[in-house]
Amino acid sequence: MPIVTMLLIAMVVALWKIRRRLVAGRDRAVRAVQAFTGRTTNTATSNIAAYWTASTRSRRSPTPLSA
């Protein structure tokens, strides 16, 4: 039983680290697009950021992207 518990904890930690890197990569991509276009607010990147922010706040009812 302790082995199963340790494996479960290891999986949770690994998934948490993967999620953290994915979020950091997404944020870098948004900043790169904003730097490339010369705008601090880009419709596409703001919608992506708004969607991810809303969906990470509430997993049960994420808000849809605005048109």
C-alpha cells in the first residue's frame, strides 16, 4: 500500500510540474507575439489569456471566448 501512495504522490507532483511549464510557455508565447506586433494588447492573445484565466479559476464552468 505505501508503494501505491508514493506512486500517486509522484504522479501528482509530475503533472503539477508539467502544467507549470505549459503555463510558463504559453505566457512566453503571448509576450513574444505582443513584442512582435508592437502592441501590448492583442485580440488573439488577450482572448487566449482571458480564456485560460477564466478556465483555471473555475474548472466546472469555464467562460467561453468573447467574439
